[in-house]
Amino acid sequence: MRTSRLCIPDCKDCKNNNSVFCSLNQNEKEVISTGKSSNYFKKGQVVFYEGNHPHGLFCVYSGKVKISKLGEGGKEQIVRFAKSGEMLGYRSILNNEAYNATATAVEDSYICFLKSDNFFQLLRESNSLSFNVMKLLSSDLRSSEKQLISIAQKSVRERIAETLLRLRTRFGLDNEGAINLKLSRQEIGDIAGATSETTIRTLADFNQERVIVLQGKRILILDVNKLTQIANIKD
Amino acid sequence: MRTSRLCIPDCKDCKNNNSVFCSLNQNEKEVISTGKSSNYFKKGQVVFYEGNHPHGLFCVYSGKVKISKLGEGGKEQIVRFAKSGEMLGYRSILNNEAYNATATAVEDSYICFLKSDNFFQLLRESNSLSFNVMKLLSSDLRSSEKQLISIAQKSVRERIAETLLRLRTRFGLDNEGAINLKLSRQEIGDIAGATSETTIRTLADFNQERVIVLQGKRILILDVNKLTQIANIKD
DNA sequence: CGCTTAATTGAACATACTCAAAATTTGTGG
DNA sequence: CCACAAATTTTGAGTATGTTCAATTAAGCG
């Protein structure tokens, strides 16, 4: 189902100006262009599997990807998302180890692939790229620790409220004001650390309380303040 | 309570050969020596507080430090430990942000302090240091994600078993075969994400089942296999 | 030796999970 | 565009795991 070499603009012209590669000069961007290829992933398709060995890194051109890990019991936990301009799988490349997680498209996505060698070449040549990667790792670590404490200490109700707010901040709103990412109840539970049944019941509660509006998978947040209050967030 | 400039060997002679600074040459190590100072922290003393602004990074010369964050409800969660040779607070330095967590000595410790400027100078000069820092961040992130899934999906019994095994691997055993770090029941709970009462009851169960032996704060693991089985660990 | 802190035990309670069944939505082929 | 199959969502009831709160015992420390 992959279609390769589609009509994606050259990296030099890539409009994703939030990527770690932004600080590179034209010469260095040329290295990316020569080392890269692009692929199309339909919603639900897997970009890479936990445990497999990486040969390069991925960069989302358009669409959205969930990064998840399986617990011992086979239950999925979503640890992160990647949207346009963001990298995937670079951590495994850096450490020359198998992928720590599975990446799955949650929307139809175009995803670029950059070979390891080219990435390492850039890393050696560009100090600012190294620095950006460090910042990225730091930021991911901060999020992970925050989520750890949330799951360790908060109730499911609080966590699901928090999850909705995070999705809102991260993906913004569509034309009608709904969270710009459609997930299954199961997936929302897989972020918050809850079963789909509990997630469904909690969302139904929020709906009843007029804090959100449910339209199938589309979720509209009516009252951000109330939801923040439910989530028990101070900062 | 701090006693500064104690009789700690010069960095060039530092025997902690597991640090990220190992790859530096003598010249570069000189930069550390000139930029550093050392302090003594008694068990229970705080090295730095979450929310405060950093001016450099810490490196444990001897002793052990817990790194913990407070949840909204004021409950503590231990996110990591640092032992001899390991850095503290570098993440906040890198991102020029306030400390994300509080560091507290869990044993009497000598801790070196390196000014930000010197660290950044080294980071610019040494590619391998940058690389080591990236690996460190990656490793911390991997641990954090693993712990996230553990707390999200496992029972307290499983998590406490896992915690004991992790402490054993990380800190080794003392002369009598006990885990080489004495923590309160509360602290063990603050790692595993459980209350002190539940932690006490679970440890008592393990004791009764002849999997561990409790001698006050000293914990002896009698049956690693059984504990691994209880922890539900496959790899 | 007294005082403070930590550990322990018990009982009641609540949150969230499991399992099962029904209703609804979504996807697919004709 | 419809019909059927498959997947997802929803609802209900029972249950287990951990928490909370309170009281007691033990341990550590000046």
C-alpha cells in the first residue's frame, strides 16, 4: 500500500519550519535531499515496529503518527505523537538499538525517510543540529515524566480531562472548533491509561456536564476552564 | 550544613569512570577542574529544588541522590536516582529552564558542581561529549517510558517486585547480600506509585512468601527468579 | 531516656476493571 | 446506493485492587 517518490517538495523547500533541521544551511539541506525518500501511509498502517532494527529516521511531512509501546500483558500505551515536521525513530538510530516503540499512522500521512549515514554526517557537521536534538530529547523526557506522575497520582477522570486538553494544545482545532485529531475511545484510553469502557463512561460524563460535545470521534471542548479544573492542573 | 572544598581528588584523577566526561582529553578535563567546586550533603539534604533556576550542573562524586517531582496533590514521585559519576540538573542547563525536579541526598554524599559556562564550552569543543549527553538523555527517556507503562498497566504487587529488582540491578548488593540502598517504605512507594501502607503490606507478603527478607530498611532478595516472575517481566 | 519519626495493622470505602450483551457506526463489495 | 459484515461504542452488573483514615507499635536519635 505504500506509494513511493510522490510529489513532495524538495527538503530545501519544505514548509515544515518547526523541524530540528531548520537551522541547517542550504548545503546541509542538500545532504538531506539526496539521502531521503518519501512514502505514503494510510491511516492505521504501521511505519515501524517495536523491536525491529532501524536504518534511518523518519520525518512526518503531513499527517499524524502515534508512537506506542506494548506492556507485558499486550496492552498498548501511547507514549507520544508526531505531526508534520517532527522526527520519528531518531532515538534508536542514535543509540544503534532496536526501535523502542511502534509508530502507526493515525491519519493518512506522507512520511520522509532519511538514511542513518546522512543523519550522522549532519550531526557531525552541525553543532546546532546536535543541540536541537538534545533539546528535543529533553522535551520528550519532560513530557514523559509529567505523564508518569499524572498516571501515578491522578484519577482516570482527571487524566482523561488532561488528555483532552493536551490533544487540543498539541493539534489545535478544526474549522468547527473540534480537536483536530480523531481517535478511537480505545486510543484515548491508551493515552490516559484507562480501559475503553471507563474512557467511554468518562467522556459521556463530560458530555452530560456540558464540558464537551461528542459527535462520534469528533470532540468539541465547550468549557476549557472547567476541563482544566477537572484535570486538576495548576500551572 | 555544607562543607565546601573538601579533599576530593582533582577531576583529572576522578575514579568515576562511568561518567560522560570520560571521553575528554586532559586539556578539556582541566576546564572542569577550574570550573568546579565540591560540597558535602548529609542524608536528607536537598541539592536543588524543583522550580529554582540552575547555574550549573552537579555530578555525584560519592553517595546517592534521588530525583523526585511533586504531583498536584503534593505527593512525591521519584523519577530517577543518581550515583557516583552521574550528572544532575544538566537537562535544565541545556534548556535554560528551571529545575524540573528536586534532588535529595539519600545517603551522605560528596557532590561536585560545574558552572554552566564551562559545561557549554566543553559541549562546543567536544563532539563526543555532546554525543554522550544525547545517549544519556535517550537512556533516561527509555527508562521513563518503561516506568510509565509499568505504572499504567501493572498491579502494585508487580510494580513493587519490579522496583526491588531495579534497585538491585542499579545499586548492587552489600557485603551481606542486601540491596545496597536503604530507603523508607514511603520512598519505595514513591518509586512504584503506591502508598506507604500498600508498600508495607506488599513487602510483608514477599517476606512471608520467602522471596525477600526484611531487616528494617535492609532488604535481602532471596529468590530473584520468583521475584522476576511476580514482577511479570519477560525480557 | 524521652521524643519524634517511621512502620505496621485493621476496617471501611471507592475507583476503575472485567465480562457479557446490546446498539451503533464504519467499511466493503455488489 | 444499499446490504451485509466487521469493528467500535455503549450500557449494566459484579468484583477486586488499593486507598484512606485511625490507632498502635517499633525504631532512630539527641
